[in-house]
Amino acid sequence: MRIAYFVGTAGSGKSSLTAAYAEWLKQNEQSVATVNLDPAATVLPYEPEVDIREYVDYERMMLTYNLGPNAALIASVREAVREIDTLCSEIMDLSVDYVLIDTPGQLELFAFRKEGRAIVKALRRVPSIIIYLMDPVASHTTRLFASSLFLATSVYLSLNLQSIIAISKIDIVPKRILRRIRRWISSQEALEVDIESRSQGMQMLITRDIVHILHDIGRTFPVIAVSSKTLEGLGALHGAVTRALSEGEYELR
């Protein structure tokens, strides 16, 4: 068994890529199961074999404790993690080649709170990897790209798992934006030149310094452009997942 956690900002396409990758694996004769960890999900493009909504009722949380949407999400995840042994046992009992875990739409719920780390730790015996979705629509300027790279690196540091960056939704993004992002990823010099030409003052200095620190770290992450709609790039994504996990870099330390 191998586990892939799909992590990214709201709207980056986590659920869609989870469904598309699961379908791709099935077409290539791999057994696969999907897991939903978003208690507030209403409609999913896949039928999860394990579903956090079976452990907690998000809407009941809001009504019972008079909570707003974000507070109810936090409370729901916290309550579900109380059943972490049962939840993780259910995942471990799946007996498939790949388990694809779709994390909550609010990235911080899984990546930066103890509940998410507890789930990762409970499944640490299984080779695992983060697939971080970089939304090109939200990364098309130097400042936004630096922010996206910062988030990807922060998730890696928080969860301590090998990571892959998947540039998502490439079927709906202008080619010039994809070329720009690829250039920034491959060349720190090109990124710094664009930062200096497109921003100024303190903002330019902060962005340049952040990129200088993070770019070398980010370059250790394989970067794959994918489309959940056309399935473009899923073969390359799978190859990156296989290579990363075969190198044994997934272990928590």
C-alpha cells in the first residue's frame, strides 16, 4: 500500500484530482481507494471508501454548539480525530495498491493543526507522500507565486513528508501563464529578475528574500503540470510518486 495526500488551498482542485488520479490508476490496472477527510464536503466527484463524514456531522456541530462555518470545521475534525484508531484501521484494512486521501478545503485544518499531523503519524508505517496542488490562477504573478511556494514548503515542513507539486487545472489556464510558472520554477535568476521588474520597495525586497530562501528547497520537489479534466500529466505524476516513494524519503523523523 502507498498513500498520497492531496493538499492545497480551497479551489485548487484537490477533489477533482483525487477522482482523476483514482480513475487513471484503475485504467492502468492498479487497485485504489479514496478517502475523504473534509467533513464539510457536500458533493464529491468520487465515492470514498473511507469518509470522515461517517464519524462526524458538520452541520450538527454548527447547530448544536452555535458555531460559524470555520469553527465548526475545526470542531468536526477534532471530534473525528478522537476516533483516529478506528479511522486509520479502516484505511489500513483497505488492502489496495494506492490510497488517495483528499484533505479539507481549508489547507490549514490538515497541514498546520495537530489533528492533521496526528493522522499522518498514525499512518506512518505506510509509504506516504504529499501532492501539493499549486493553483496557477492564484500563482500567476511573482508575489502570488512566492506565496504558493512558501505554502508548499510550509506544508512539507509541517507534515515532514516528501512532496510533489502538481500545477493543477492546466486545461483552463492560458499557456503563457504556465510557461511563466515553469520558468520561475526552473530558474531562480529568472524569477528574481521578474520580481525586481514587477514590484518595488519593501514588497520587492521581502518577495526576493523569501524566494531566495525557498527556491532551492522547492527545486527538490518534482513539479508536474496536470489536468483532472483531460488527464494530461497523470502518467508523469504517477511516475514522480513511484520514484519518490521507492527512494524511501517518506519516513517521518
